[in-house]
Amino acid sequence: MLLPHDELGSGRPVVLLHARPADRTMWRRHLPLLAAAGFRAVALDLPGHGAAVLPAHHTAPPADDVLETLGHLGIDRFDIAGNSLGALVALQIAAAAPDRVRSLVAIGYRRHDQPQTDGFAAALRRERDRLAADDLEGAVQAGVQAWVSPDASPAVKEHAATMMRGNLHLRRAHGEPPRADDPDPRRLRPLAGRMLVVVGAQDFPDFVTGGEALLEGTGAGGLVVAPGAAHLVPLDQPEWTCGLLQGFLRHSQDSRES
């Protein structure tokens, strides 16, 4: 399945994967910043999100669709950054096609089998209860409250609400997207020196625990905390995220060239 995408710039490709509540437009402020810094920035809609309508009986894992789309775009090797679901898919890709991944940034990641804290479980339950009551707008607002910083601007909150609303309509019409399974972290150890793990300072503790477990399992470095950000770090703090990405990508390139 070829995925809808936006791209800007030329040079070293950087693939950007969004979170489950979002779509590729969560990266719209990042594309010009990365392009101006000399990168070819590519943001994709994952299957069942944004404009990526699921075909009937589509069962391929999202990582396969991302790799197929990148092949179609002529992108063989790339750096990749993902938030939440996007981080999971990025890790899947690194485990399945390690020779294609130069470096990886995982933002807001936790394994599916990780125990949930009470606060995180309650946030998920509020969204589910609103959907069960056929209150789509209530579910959207519960999602904004859970995943976006309370200090975010009204424009950022409305952008998040628009993405969540669109995804809920899409799932009502076409069903849930295929689940992305967590990769064995041992398969990611060759990438340890080229991996960055990030969590929002205002995110649920579950994602701090998840990030630390990923670091421990892969042997990567320390956890980076994004100031003033909840779960959707790239949406809450786009300039900070771009600065982090650019610095990390340049460092990883310099390390290989030295």
C-alpha cells in the first residue's frame, strides 16, 4: 500500500512518522525547517490515519507499507523519527531492515505489554467511554486533554482535535488499522549508538518507563526529556524537536565520517 505523504527539501532523507491520535500534518511545521537545514523531509500517513484509507482486507503491518512507499520514492537509506505509534513503526522498520536505517529517534514509546498506570488507563477509558456513548466530540476532547500539553496554544489544540476527529471518522467507516507489534529489542542493539529516545516532560509516567526499558533493552544512551511537551512532542514543541533532530542527525553523520 502506497501511503500519502508530504515532502520538502533535498539531500539526506529524514522520514517522519506520526502518533496514533494524529496524521502526517503533525509534522507540517517541521518540513520547511528540516528542508532549510539541508534534509529531504518526508512525512507519511500511516495506514488508517489521515488520508491513508485502508483497502478492504489489508493486513500488512504498517512497517511494510512505509518501506514500500519509500522504495516508490527512490529512498533506500534514511534517518527516521516517530512519535508513539510512529516510534513503534520506526522500531519495526529498524528491526526488519537494519541496513536501510541510518539513525532512529523514538518519541513517546511504550510496549503494548507494559502495565498501565492508573492515570494512563483512566485517560484511555475516558476516550473509549465517549465513543461507546456515540459522543465523538467528547472522545476528541478527551484525547486532546490526554495527549496535548495543557499549556499549548488554542491553535495547537485545534490542530490536534482536527487530526483526532478525522481519524475517528475514518475508523468508523473503514475499521481499525492493523496493529503494529513490538519488536524484540535485542534486534535493535546494532542501532544503539545511532538511536535517540525522547519523552515529553508532561507525558504519562508510562512513557518514561517505556523509554527507559527501550534504552535498557537496546543499550542506547540516556533518555531525553522534551520541556513543555506532553505525549505529542512534535506538535507541542516543533522548533525544539527540529533542533534536536538536526543536532542528532549531524552528530550521527559526523561520528560515521570520523
